[in-house]
Amino acid sequence: MAGKSGRSINNVPESPIKKMIFSWEGILVILFILVNIFCAFFSEFYNLSSVLRQMPIYLAEVFLMLPMAYILVMGEIDISIGSIVCLAATMSCIVCNTGAPFIVVVLTGLLVGTACGAVNGLVLTKFQELPTMIVTLATQIIFRGIAEIVLGSGGSISASNTAGFTAIGGKVGSVPYILFLVVILAVIFAVVLGKTTFGRRVYAIGTNRKAAYYAGIHVQKIRMIIYTVMGTMSGLCALFLVSSSFGANTTTGNGFEMDAIAMAVFGGISSTGGKGNLAGGIIAAFIIVCLRVGLGQRNVHAQVILLIVGVLLVAAVALPNIIGEVKRAVVKK
């Protein structure tokens, strides 16, 4: 194509391989491979069978990351989910100990979680001027407070009838049921966010809520749906958490909200809204899970693991700028 200067301008398409490598998801895949290589050298017990055996302890948190990604894409945050998990786990154990059928126990966990999420959504949609951080901080205190009233200060509860929880914590061969469910739900959440009208509306809300409203998008309805689903997934997380510990206490779910946010942001989802996709969040979640399994096998202190996750999170924020600089340098050459 000839420009006004008479010079010919060639439109050279970017190499697909280069585009893939420089994408955030491509970098995460490389990091996933490197983390597994590191863990294999760091721990002599680190292998596929040991990862599959130990990952259910950490996979339950991935349930929280999926709807948290939607909330972050909207430019909002929910820090009450750890407390919702605590309350749902507590109530599930109480119902389980009454001798109720296990389906009733499952419904209890899901309904308690859904109700808590709906409370968050209702308050946020009815009082739109309130910051999500403040509202969910208040409900975080309320939900965990209810659990502490039920259990007593520093109390705990054990599930006496563990047959149902043992069943959902089972495996197909060496692959745990929870891994199948995580993958299925991850695909559903990713497709809805990336390929449907609902997902495009979520991005529109995160980019400019007022413009989305004037464009005819039912902003408050979508917010209500997402916060309610967040509660439902918290209830699901609680059920699988009980399936591995057969009980709950007042510290159950502590820090889960930060882990879910870390997975999503590390996966490239912007905390300011309107950017990111779930593919990166899913890869990031498995990076963190594998890292925890590998370091845990060598009895690395939990706080040290949190420190490493924090460093990765800072890197996730800084790397896009570094990548941009590298791209500009490559283009100049």
C-alpha cells in the first residue's frame, strides 16, 4: 500500500507463534511448566500421582475464583466469600449430624451459600452508592459471626455421618471427582464470560457502568445474578472442603477471598474492571495449586508459601508493562 509520501508500506501480519508467546496466557503456560519442573527437583515425592492425591485440598478454592473473575471484570470485589464458606460448611455439618439424607446436606450447603450471596447482591443493588469493599467487609464479619455464635468462640464441629462426604471426595482411578467438576465448571464459566451476550455485558459494566446502563444493559440485575452465583459457588466450595476435613471450625475459609482474587489477578484479570479472561485465571489457579503441593511436600511453612504467591501476584501486575517494553523494543528493531 502506498502512502502520501509515495513510499510503500507493507502490512506484515504478526507471527502467530510470537503472538502466542507474548500473550499473558502463553507466559502462564511456560510458568506452569517451570513451576512443575522446579517442584519435581525440590521434592523427591513430587509426581503426577502425588499431585492428584493432594490437590483436592486446594482445588476447592478454584470454585471461588471462577465467579470472582466476573466480579473483578465488573470492577468490583467480594471479600466475604471466606466467611460464606465457613457458615455453609458449619450448617452442612449440623444438618449432616441430624441424620438427614445427604442430598439435604448438599442442598443446605448450596442454599446457605446462595442466600449469603443474594444478601450481598441485594444490598449492593439497592444501595448503589455503597462501595463493594465496605459492604462485603461488613457481611464478612456478619457471616463469620453467625458461624461463631453457632459453634461458640473458637469452636468446631465434626460430621458424624461421613459416608456422603466420602463419596463426593472419591476418585475415578487416581483422578479425584473434584478435578472433573472444576474443569467442567471452568469451561462453562469461561465460555459464558468470553462468548456470550451476558459476558459482553459484564465487560461493558466493568468498562463504564453508566454507559452500560444508558446502552440498555440491566446493570443491577446482572450484578445481583453474579453475587448470588458467587454465594452458590462458595457453598459448593464448603461441601468439598468438608469432604476432605469431615468438619468445620470458626477459622474455616480464612483467607480464601484473597486466594481467589490472587488467582484471578495473576491470571491477567484487571482489578479495575473491563479486562482479562478466565483462561489465564484457570492456568494461574493450577500454577498456585501445584506450587502449594510441591512446597507442602517439603513442609515449607504456610506463610512462606503465601509470601511466594504474593511475589507472583506483584509480578503479575508488573509483567504486562515489561512485556509492552519488550514488544516496543522488538518493533523498533
